[in-house]
Amino acid sequence: MSLFKLGGQLDKKQTSILGIAGFLFILLVWYLLTMGASPVIREVILPKPISVFKAFGEMFIENSLIKNICHSVGFNLAGYAIALIIAIPVGFMIGLFPFFRGTLQSPIDALRFVPLPAAISIFMGAFGIGAPLIVNFLAFGIMIYLIPVVVQRIDEVNSVYLKTVHTIGATDWQTIKTVYIPSVLSRLSDDIRILTAISWTYITAAEVIGAEGGLGDLAYKAGARFGRYDKVYAILIIIIIIGVLQDKLFGYMDKKFFAHKYQNKNRYATEEEDSGLEMIIDFGMEVLVWSLFALYLFLVVNQFTGTLQQNGEPILTYLFGRTTWVIHLIMFLIIFFKGRKLLAKVRAPKAILPKA
């Protein structure tokens, strides 16, 4: 198949090869634009690749890079948690009941046009300067986009399912539980993944003011105060890597929680399409989840024993600060989900083998 055929499709092998080639091409162009004593683009605007690479090690030693990464990840996850806790119930309330749709939908839709950076002073007045400012600013930014999406997903629920449950006499709550919630959440997971990129934009803007550390604060200080643009580019690369990993993690969780979405795809997939690379990625994500879980258990025990400390704080508190609660919440949900699956396997009726 020609790679330049209009509307053509790439198989997984071609996608992987071309993706790697694309990154190598960008790196080559970057090198060519910055090479020599008189580069095409001045180093103050675009540092050399080797300078950016060295900046990673320098920030690790001098700027508490790991702590700042964990702080930003904690802000991101905490903002998402608060936004989901509010947006999903409010979205269901607006989407399912005409009274709330009539009174709340238009004002909430209008909030999407609020330029959030201009409103950050309001959050400063409400939450002060610190982690609450960053987390709630991010939560609000996600929430005003997510609520209308929840309403839209409710409107897209297939009427065949609704007619079926009504035919068998299901109550309103049974209809919500068996039709609306599974259908909406399975589609909403894709929308949440899309918002990942937007969330990092809000975080880096709020961290500059929040005075709680994080990658945004580190980038501002490195660039605006010290003119270390090599560090700024290194931080941007770190944010991109975290965003990609976060997107992959959301995709992994989507396959685990909403496996039915992928059944039709797998049913018609060929052995060639079901590539070894995909199996390696799935296995890698499984190993990553269990490794993070094991590390979390170790750090929780350390919270009480205080064996490992940094600046007088247990490691978990030192790394995530006032967003440690969201790490506990996520791990609790993982334990609950894994335990529920294990319990279901134990309770499942075992096949009775015929006697010889």
C-alpha cells in the first residue's frame, strides 16, 4: 500500500517505524539549526541539544527535579479528582432532569468562554497562594469543559437500550445504573484523556503564582530570572514525556474498566495486527502499575516508621506535599478494583469435569 494514498491506513508496524523516524527527524533538524559557532537560531532562543541534555542532570542535582515532578503530578491528579467528583454528578443532574437542564446548562456553557488566566486573581483571593490555589484552579478549568461533555454523552445514549429497560419495567434508578452510567462513563474516559494536555497548561500557569514548587515554577525561575533556556526546554520535554505516559496510563485503565469497548476491535483483528509491540506495551503497563503499587506500600509504611526522610519529612509527604491525599485515593481505588476482580474469580462457579 502506498504511504501517500488519499485516505490510506497505516498498520501498527508502519505507525511505529514512522513515529520513531519523525522524532529522529525533529532531533536532526534541531541539531542542524543550532550547530556551529554562528547557528541559524541563536542559542538564547533554541539551545543546542547537548546543552538541554546536560540540563537534566544539573536540575536533578541543583533544583530538586524529582520533587518538582512529583509536585506537578500531584497537582494534576488532585485537580482531576476534584473535577471528576463534581463534574460527573452535576453533568448527570443536568442531562437527566429537565429542570436542571433549563436552569444550569446555559450558564455552565457560558463559563467555557472565561479566560482562566485572567481569573486566577479570584482563586488567589479564595484559596491564597499555595497548593489549594493550583489544585482548585486546575479543577475548575477541567470541570467547566467536562460538565457539558457529560451532558452530551447522556444525549448520545442509544434509545434502544432505554426502550429495552422500560419494556421490562425498570425504575428510574435502575435505568440510570444499568444504562446511563456504563454508557456515559465508557465514552467519557476518552474525553478525559483529551483534557490531559489542557490540564498541564493550567498547572504550569498556576504554579508560577502558587509558590509550591512544580515544573511550571521551576521553568519560570530558570527562564525569566536566570535566562537558563536550556533548562526551560528540558522541563518542556519532561512535561511532554509525563503527558504521554499519563495518556498511556489512562488508555490502560480504559481497557481494564471498559473492556467491552475493545471487544469488536479484537474480534476482527488479525494476528499481524495484534502485534508483539502492543503485547509488550500492555505487559509493560501491567508491570508499571504493580511496581508503583509496591513502591506506594513501601512509602506508606515509611510514613509511620519515618525510616527514610528528606528535610525532616517522610518521603511520600516530601515528594507530593499537600496532594498526598490523591495518591492514597488512587491506590485505594486500584486495591478496590483488583480486590473486586479477585473476589469475582473466587466466587465464579468452577466447571465440573466429567468422571472418567
